[in-house]
Amino acid sequence: PQPFLTRSRSVRVISADQAEAFLAKQRPPVFRGTGGVRVGVWQDDAYGAAPILALLEQTPGLDAAPLWNLKREALAACQVVLLCQPRTGHQLFKEKDTARELARFVNRGGGLLTTHALVGVRGYLPPVPKVVEGGDRVAGATWRVKSYHPITAGIPRQRDFAATFADRISVKVGSRGRVVACTPEGIPIVAAGVSGKGRYVACGLGLGIGKGDRDVALSEAETSLLL
């Protein structure tokens, strides 16, 4: 019989530094240990993630660090988790196991904030449907405070603010949710609520996203809202 050949899978050799960078993304976030609130900010190809992390790193009282995975031990290292919308259709946020793990984190006392489409559109599952069940795209870039809430403290009411991104995602509020910001027409775009021992905020604004889908610094009002 004649011998035959088969091609194996290609093997890519990486450096020790590249290997360490890869392994670091599989571990819990590393905080500075300053005593501030530990905030993990999702960084895996996400809109606005870099300017948001930079802002929180410079904010007194916060200990912010990059978050690269949603394993239980990674979430447990955080007191607050901020999930920025992925740039591509990230399958992770469309899986029921992910939504359950995030809900567990909140119910056990964690704080969770999602931005733009991650409130529950385009196939992304809402992590805490009792607070926000989902939403829809709303054209336009202005928003205003709906009602007094600690989230909106210091932001003038009855005044329209321009978002950095060209559209907004409305939120469909669940039984435990409360609208805190809306469009000038009254369409809810930011809601918050308590679930178990924790809190969840769904922000339909594209925080940190500018023209051409580029990362930009948050406006003054968006910064106040985020903090």
C-alpha cells in the first residue's frame, strides 16, 4: 500500500510574556489593594471600556481593574462589575449560564452595571430581568433625569444632556426596577433596582462611544451618572 500524508493543526509558538498575558486573562482581576470599592471593568473587545476604566482608576474611593472573564472566582473578587457592550456579537453574553452567574453575583450582594445593548437587546440576555427585562433601539442622543435617585444626585433635572453616542437603548422595566433617566420624550433609558442583597443598573447610553464607534471620554453628565 502507498503511504499517505495528513496535515496536522498548525502550532503557533508564543513568547513567555504572551503566555503570561493569556493566562492572566483566565484569572480573577488584580486590584491595587487601596481599600476602595473593587470595580471590575470588562475589557474584552468592548466599546468604551478603555476610557471608562481609565476614569475609574483615577477616581478616589474606587479600586478599578480590568476584567477579562466571568468565572465565578473572577466575579467574587469584585464588589462591582461593569459590563461594557462588546464590539462584536460576543456569544458569552447570549448564554443562559452567563446570565445566571451574573444574577447570582448580584443576589449575593454584588453591584452590576451594563451599558447600551447589554441591557438586553440583539440577543444579549438581560442578567436581572426582575429589574430590566430588555429594551429596544431609540434614535437620538439626548437624555435627562427622570426622578431623584442617588444615581442622579448632582445632575440638574429638567435639562437635556447630549450623549457621546448617536443612539440609545430603551429599557423595559421589571417589577423591581425604577426608571432614573429617560429621553426628552419620556422613554426610559436608565433603570436601577435591588435583587437579593445586591443592585443592578441597566444603562442604555453608549458610555464612552463616539462617532465612528471610537472610544471617547465621557461627558461631564455621563461621568456623574456613571460614578
